[in-house]
Amino acid sequence: MYKNSKAKKKSPGVDKEITEGGYSSARVYNFKGPEEPNLTDFPSDVLQRIFSYLPYSDLFTSSLVCRMFRDNATVPVLWKKFPIPADEITQDDGLDRLLSVLKLPRFRTMQHLDLNRVFMAMAKKKKGGKNRPVLAVHSPDDEAKFLEVLEIASNLPLTWLNLSYNDLPSVFVSSPQFLSRLILKIPHVDLFATCRGQGTSSDFIGNVLGNLTEASALHTVDLGGCDLDTLPIYLVTKLNYLTNVALEGAFMTMEQARAFLVDMAKGSKIKKFDIGCELIVDKDTYSDVLENLDPDLVATALNNLEHVVYNKLKDAKGDCCDFPPDLHLSRFLQVMGRNTKLKKVEMEENNFFHVAPEVVAKAFNNLEHLEMKPNPFNTSAQIVATLELMAQKTRLKYVLFEYEDLSWLNPGLVARAVVQVEQVDMKCSLSRAHVNAILREIGASSRIRRLNLRDNDVSKVPAHVRDSAVKMLRREGGVVKLKQKGKKLYLKC
């Protein structure tokens, strides 16, 4: 539908209604038998319930069959999560076309809206044979149209709005209070790279934080890639009013970061803090700003949250032992093993090599959610220590094993560890010995309720062992299914 030289994938449901009125003029022939039901005889609520199970491409096709199908297939409730390809529409046909689409009646209860890159803050200009990013220059007409797009968005019952990479500073200059009200009334807003680079201003972010209160609907914000270093410290600390904060690749001063973490350590509403793989950059040194702070402060603050994403060594090359000991990581894990509010961490891209196995084991077993994935910076001793403690005492409720090969681990150790966790997902190939050991270990004292062995065959396990394990897993509402495929048998939840 929105074609260009690269033949982008067509997006259903937004073009033909504008040009054809929303349904085909072709005749519809009904070849029903004497007792065959006709969909057009169904009540509207039943027809809409049927349409609710269709993918959007089929839903759009259904709207072209006849007037009755059109009326029922275009009710707003069926389109509230349709991913309008706003970037594609704008690139191919401009903001006028996007406005026409957003004004369609079917989208008046839209909940998710991705306006990423429809009013770019940066453009690419060819210089010296290369495309280089430069500040985009927008006409007053384009700015007025983008503002109209935002006005439409402000009247939708949105729960998520993506404004990333847009030139919001220029909109803020013309309509400062409107932009803040829009952002603060939506629970989840992405603002990645909306104020980045020389010549941009973060004033609109300051205005949003300045008007942020406990009564604001906004609870999740992505400020990754933004230059925050010009904001007053007291506004940066107000990020602790939110529930989920992402700051991947943001620029801050050390003073801002320290004040932010001090308040976080005292008591923050933040549950998930996402630093991702691009670190928070110290504006003065261009290094990881958290690495420049006191390790005890960082460890205490991060352990006062529920979920942390912090990967320092993404795409790092070299032998793990060649990297210096990570003192901040070591201190963080020590605190996590003793007293933490954390339930989940995503930190597999970190250098655990120099951390003592017992420290890693205590930290990981003090969580509720653990994903054990291949990591060249983990040692076998750390993995074994984690499983040994898991078999004895653990707070874990969910564990995912994503290793290609567990044959080097003792089957009995794996089994004793696995059965002490409520939900286990074995996304790895297991030997017959490992499968047999796990199912034999499931008994009255086991905590496990859900076990997914994925593509590991359990047909070779003695029937009485397998049946006993299934019976124990199903007690107290546990979920487990045995699926036969040829001669193989699989146990899944």
C-alpha cells in the first residue's frame, strides 16, 4: 500500500477506505446449502467477536466484503492496537496522509501509537561522499501539521506513545504547555534521542519533570540518547517519581547522577531501571558515569529496585581474564547476596570472571527470576556454585536455562537444583541422563510446579518415573502436558 523503491511490506487497513469508501462494490454470491449458516445472519456482537480473532490483514479484507461486514469489521474496539505505520506513511506520502489516516473513525479508541521519526530532529546531508547527520530544518507548515498530529494523539485514550527521534524542542518553543500535558497524561512515553547533539535543548524534558506529580498518569519514560546534562539537579531526581525509567546512552553530569542515585537509595518508586548496553555517559569524561561514583552508593541504589538492565560489555572482544576486575559489579553482587529488593537482573554482558563463585551464587539465588545464558565472562565454578546453592536454599521462582550443552554438569546436581524452583524452562539440549535425573527427583518435597523440557525426548524414561513426575507436577494446580510426536514424547507446560 505504501510503496517505495525498496518495496516495503504493505500495511493493511488504512488505504482503501480513503479511496474506495471501505468496501468493495463487487457482487457477493452466496452458495449456501439449505441448512448452511450465513455469517450475515449473525448478530453484530457475535460477528465482531469472530472478527476479533482475525489478524489485521484479514480484518481489513473482511471489511471489503459487504456493507454489513464493513460496519462490523471497522468498529474502533477491533483496531485499538493496530500498529499504524506512521513513519512509513510520512516518508512516502507526507504528514497530510498521516493526518488523514489518524482521523479515520476506526482509530478513535487507539491505545498504542508509534510516531517514531515522523518529524525528525536530525537529517542526513551528503558531505565528502558520506551521509552525515545535521540538524533538520522544518517549514512552519510541517511544524503545524506535526502539532495537529499531536493534538489528535492527545484526544486518543493512549497507553503508549513513541515520540523518539522527533524534533520536540521546536514544538516546545511554539506550544510548551501542550507538549508537557500530552506526555504527562499517557502512562508510557518513549522520548529516545529527542534532544541530542549540539544546538538542541532539553527544556521540554525539564518542563515535563517540573510538572510531574504523583497524580500524573505518566509512569514509564525512555530518555535514552538524550542530553540531560543541562537540567537542574532537582529535576533529574524527580525521575524517582516514575515506575520505569530507561536512560541508555543518555548524557548526565556526575553531580546529577550522584543526586539521582542518592534519592534512589533512600527510597524510589522506580521498579525497573534500564541502562541497556549504551552506558549513561559522563558529560565531562565521556565514560560510564556510574563507574565514576562510589561503588557502595551504586550498589545500594540499584539493589533498592526490582528490575535492573545493565550490560557493560556488549560486543566486547578479548579474553575475559584480560579485563580488569569490575569493582562496581563485585560490590553490587555482594549487596545483592545479603539484602536486596531486586527480583530480576539482565546483566549477562558483564565481566563476572573475577567475582568469587560464592558471591555470584548468593546474589543469583536471592532473586526471583533468573535467566542462565551463555556468557564468556562467567566461569564454570560460578555456575556450579549457583546450582549447588539453588539445590539447598533459594528464593528463585523462575529459571530459564539457555545453554547449548549441559552435558558437562552432573545430572544429579542439575536435578536437585531444578526441582527447588517453581517454574523451570529448559531451553537447551539435555542428555538422557539429565532428563531421567530431573524426573526422578520430582517428589513430595519439590517446589517445582511448571516444567518445560522443550524438545528433549522423555519417551526413554521409565513409565512409572514419568507418570509419578507428571502427577506431582499437577498437584496444587501445577501445569504440565505430555505431547506425542511420532515415537518421541515431550513434556511441556
